Amino acid sequence: MRLIIPLVTVALAGLATASGGFAFGGSALGVSGLSYGGAGQSYGGNGPLGLFYSFLDPYLRYQEFTWHEANYLCQSRGMQLVSLDNYQKDSLVSQLIGYYGVRWIWTSGQRSGYQFYWANGTPVGLYHNNWSYTGSQGIPQPDNAEGNEYCLAVLNYFYQDGIVWHDIGCSHRKSFVCEPYYR
């Protein structure tokens, strides 16, 4: 018992970060790149391009959220929901969704009038487009099938159409991906 307490104390001391959070990983645990705490910090599940993946976070991986809840959780981390405004980001997120078997995730895409926009203000599809060619009604996306599909999600072969974009009602529950705010 005497040996365990000092080892735990040393390990916890190695996990504290300057922002007041805790780092899970690094030399203390032999795992790199995972941390939790402090606004603007990297959080558990972070991956390439500084993105945060809720489905890789040890505290969030088994939970799903409405678009508004996901947006709030990103903002509470000093981040925003991801804008898949280029092929590199879309491809990376799609690969991870496929690899981990995630059914769906929220993005920052929201409809205003008849157009979708990313959180960074870019119209969806301006530089990169990955809308599905089908959906619940068998027509190309966005289709506003439920009459209130104001949010953009990435679905993983949900309609046997690949890992692609769909307009979805914002009250549905999904995993999410955050990114640092554009400066």
C-alpha cells in the first residue's frame, strides 16, 4: 500500500497541465496526444488537424447529442463544429468515421434560406461537395425530407450511399467533430 500511493501521486502530478486541466497521455501513461481540460486545449480523442472527435473521447464516446448540444460542447472547448469545406478535412473525417464504425456525426453546416453554410461563413459545396445522391426518399441531398432539416450531418452508409453529407433535423442525436476557430 505504501508503494502504490507515491506512484499514483507521481503519475497524477505528471498529468497536470498549465491550463488547470489534466493530460491523459504523454510519458506518464505511455500514450501521446490525449488531454482534457482548459479552454482551447486539446481534448481526449484529438486527432490530425487539431480536430476533436467526441466518439474518441473517453467521457463522450457512448453518448450522442443534438446539433445544439454538440455546438455548445465544441464552444465550451474553445472550438466550433467542423466545417468540411475542403477535400482534406472531409476525407480525414470520413476515414475516421469509417475506421471506427461511427454511424453519423454533426458538422457546422446549417441551412439559411435555401443554402447551407459552414460556421466559417463559406457556402457548403463552394470548394468541395460530398452530398449524398440519395436519402430516405431516394433523391439527392439536401432534400428537406422531414420539413425541418436545417443541420448537416455526415452519415456512414446509412442509405448504402457511402460516407456522405445529409441534411438532417437538428434534434436528432449524433456524435460530433470540433475544430479550432478560424482566425
